[in-house]
Amino acid sequence: MNKKTFTLLGLPAVKNTRQVMDKFPFPIDLTIGRYGELKFVFHQGKIQVLHKESDTRDFSFVWLSSNWDQRDLAHAICLYLKSTKTPHSYVEESTSKITDCMVFGLNNLPMPDTLFVSRKNIAKDIPLIKKVCGFPLIIKDSKGSQGKYSAFAANETELLEKTSNLPKSKNFIFQRFIPNEYDWGIMVANGVVVSGEKSYPSNGEFRNNTCNGAKEIFIDTEDIPKKIKDIAIKASASLGLSWSRADIIIDKNTGLPYLLEVNRFPGITSNSDEVLGAYTFLNYDISRL
């Protein structure tokens, strides 16, 4: 071994980990970690995964373990460490909005500034939340869909109040609110855009989901801006999906697009281009049988 101190982060450190370290013929500086001490920061195009105040990429080795509830966090860390060439142990794949954000960030896809911290530490991490997301911001269930368990917080007081009223069993991410008039829903099948719509939220609603009253206007695929198509196709490919819909919001002040999420279970609006899109997707596979 070189003379540099060998540092190891155990996430989470199992019982008697220090006895394991004592077996090595060289000294190991062990950090006993917990997932509740992690912060995932996606800010201005840069990514950090912090344990307390230390970037996980700076450890000599990261020993990852996880139970069912933590597996998406472990997988997200694994993706980050792989990108930074930091040695680490293997973990199984498990997805959530947190892992999707990691994939989007590593593939340089534009997305709103995003932060994950343990809900137990929200009050303590208000300064970091302000720095990364600012106010107003959006609170999202890390494994939610259709905007369920999402909330809008205009300030610190609302943030603390609304997170305290959300289910205790769930994890949440925080995202900078993008002022908008609509967002795009772009359906991608086997790497090709097959349908596109603009979703306009109902009055007083921050969510652009049709299940929350948004109005859909379908746009001919030829008239969808190339930049929007490219984001949707790249997002789908980065996740290894053959069928998906990307939600891309447009900042009404700057005109810039931001990828919000990719839906693996997109709905199909009756008598819309989405019907043809779904047929195109299925026919591609069925015709080869």
C-alpha cells in the first residue's frame, strides 16, 4: 500500500466492522456511516454525494450494503462512485427519482437544481436547501407518480409544515420551482418520438398532470422542437428504456427546457397520438415474432 492513509466508508457499517478492519495488515481509517447522513446534490450541472460534509468520492473505498428501503440510495451512490472511479462494493440495482436524477446528471441532461436529504435532517439542512433549490420549491415523493404526495413550498415555514404532514414512511426530493405555462410530455418508443403534448395546469395548481386537471394539447411530432425531442430520446436511452414518456418543463422567463422525470408507465389518452405511439411500440416487437 502507498503511504497515503487508507480511508473506508461503511454504508451502513455493520456490527463489528472495526474488528474486520483490524484484520488488515495496514491501518484503515474507518468512517461508520448511515444513509440518513447522506446528501445528494444536483446543483448548476454539478453532482455531489456527501456523507456529512465529506464527498464520498474522496474515500479510498466505500463499502455499500442496503436493505430494501435503502437500495435505491445505495444504487445511486454506486452510479456516482463508478463515474468518479472510486472503488466500492457491488449493490443491486433499484430505481427511484433519486437514481434517475443521478443518471440524468451523469449524462448532462438539463434538470432543475435538486437535493435529497433525510427528512429527519430537513430543519438542520435549511441553509443547504436554500442554496441548492431556493424558494419556492417543489417537494416530490422519491417513488411517487402522478404528482401524488408532491407539494409546493413558498418559504421555509411552508417547507417544514408540509413535509411534516407527508407520509413518514416515504423519502422526498426537493427541486427548484421552474416558473412555467406548460410542460411537454414526449412519448418515446424504441428511440423514436411517437407522440408529444403540451400540458397546461389548471388555475391555482402547480402540477401539470392531467389527473390533477391539466389540459392536454397534442402536437404533431414534426412540430415538436428538435431540442425537446433530443432531451426525451437521450433520457429514455440513458435509462435503458424502450417505452417511456419524458416530462420536460419550459421556463417561461428564459425559454430553457428542464427534464423533470421519465415515466415508465405513461397513460394513453383516448383517440390521441398516444394510441398510435403505443401501437408503433408494440408492433415493433410483435412483428418480429
